[in-house]
Amino acid sequence: MVRVTTTNRRGVLRAGAGLAAGGALAAGCGTGQDAPPPAATPGSASPARASGHPAGTSHTAPAPRAYAGQPAQITHGPRTRAQVALTFHGQGDPDLAESLLSTAEQRGARLTVLAVGTWLDQHPGLARRILDGGHDLGNHTQRHISVNALAEAEARKEITDCADRLKRLTGSIGTWFRPSRSPTASPLVTRLARAAGYPHVLSYDVDSLDYTRPGADAVTRKVLAEVRSGSVVSLHFGYPDTVAALPAVLHELDRRHLRAVTTTELLS
């Protein structure tokens, strides 16, 4: 069994300092739970602070593209390549997000981040931080509510409002769309996403269940028990367990000769 070290746990506690004062963390998309994210001051993460790079070093985000042979809702990539995609629902404490991104980069891994629009409003520098780190950035709706349950006009607005945020911050609507509060999109939401410019909906075949706060060891075990070549793994920003689990997950993926790549690379 892969275990998380005491040193890692201490680092997570430091990264997550202040969470108790900030309130409950963002709920996961696999349930209907509605725990609000911690309070944050709009614009509190400046581009320079969030990226760790000079604010001028940037590039335009790639646009969404259609992948021949892939279904409207993608759950995994080719099983013939020794690659996996670690995808993160983008919401929650920006310090935890920075810790996850830095940990991945130090180990040569690249992630896919599906960002919530209101989170980008609060921390606009993180959009550029994600791209400058070599990661994919996509759309996870504007307010992270149950998009499949909305009427057509409301669902369309959830998708396009977040797309507009991404376009303003990066020059692109983001590479991917993932529905909020559900692993898959309804036929209506799939159609609306396509109309907004996303040829595919990005789902997943491995759910870490990190949003249930089971502890870092449980997150690690769940991912490693189910991941295989081509897997798309669902994880979340905003949870200290996930930060603590990531080094052990990446270590074991490396031992199995599975590279953690962006979803774009996984499908290309």
C-alpha cells in the first residue's frame, strides 16, 4: 500500500492554513451536496503571485478541438498508450491549487483543470498560472450548480458565462467542458456545450472521491486501484487530502510507467 509521509502531511497543513477560518470547502461533482467554497477576496490572487512567473510570460490558450473517433462524452483515452490524465475541478483555496500545480510540475506531470467561473472571478491570475505551467484549462460552468437540472436558457448561461471568463483571461474559451454536479452531461447540456464551441464533454472513468474527505491514504488507494492506461481521473482543488495524496499517486504512476499528461496529449 502506498502511504503518505509525515513530511507530506506537515506540508499540507502549512498549505491549508486558514481553511478552518474560511469555512467549508467546495463540494464534489459526484453528489448533490452543496458545501460552499471558502470566502475569498475578489482578485486576491494577482497574476504574478499566482504564477510564480513574471506576469508578462504568457501564451494564448488553445481552442477546443474535435477528436476523430471519440464520442460526444469522453470518459477515457486510448488504452494502448501508457498515459493517464489527472483532471481537477477548479475551485477552492488558491494556495492548495498552487501546491498541487507545483507538485505536479516538480515531478514532470501535467494536469487538466476545469475551472469554475466564479473562482476565476475571485482569482483571475490562476488562469494564466495554469497555462504557464503547461496544463490544460477548461470550463466547469460559472457557478458550479447542477447544470443538468437547469432550464435551457439557464444552462446555456452557465456554460457561456464561464467561457466568456476564460476568453477574457486567456484568449480562448478553454480546451474542455465538464458539467458541474454530475459526471456526465444530459443530452441538452451536451448540445449546449457543442453550440458554445466544445465538440466534446469531458467525463472520467476513475473517481477519486476526494471531495468526501476520506483522508489522503484513501484517495491514493482509490485512484491506484482503478487507474490504467488511458484513464481520466477526477480530482479536486480545495481539499488538503488531495494535496497530500498527489506525491504518492505520481510516484506509483511512475513506477508503473504511466505518464500523467494533459487530456489534450492523452487524446492526440
